[in-house]
Amino acid sequence: MDWNRVAGNWKQMQGKAKQQWGKLTDDDLAKIDGQREELAGIVQERYGIARDIAQKQVDEWAKSADDSWLKQ
């Protein structure tokens, strides 16, 4: 998904992000506020993974969100 669409629909995307990364808190999601780098940083922190792996996960999640968005 084009990240602008994720950011623009962040309120709706928060639930999908929480399904993907269950360790994210509501406060985390509010802090992220649709910012890709912020999401990757918090995923990295919560899961103790490398930054590039967190960014790859975020990119894959956005792509899968795009696929499901198109089916609606």
C-alpha cells in the first residue's frame, strides 16, 4: 500500500497493525500516528529485532494491507 494511504487511514489501520504486532500498545499506535519510520522503530524496540528487519516487516505489512484494501 502506498504509505500515504496508510497514514491517511491510520485510525482504521491501527487495528490491523495491532493484529500484526500484538506487543504494540494503544499508546504506541497513537504515537506512531501513521509514520512509517516511527512504526518500524517501535516494532524494532518491542520485538528486539534489527532495524532493517523491522522496516521489511512494515513494508510487507503495508503491501498485504493494500491487497486486502483492494478486496473491499
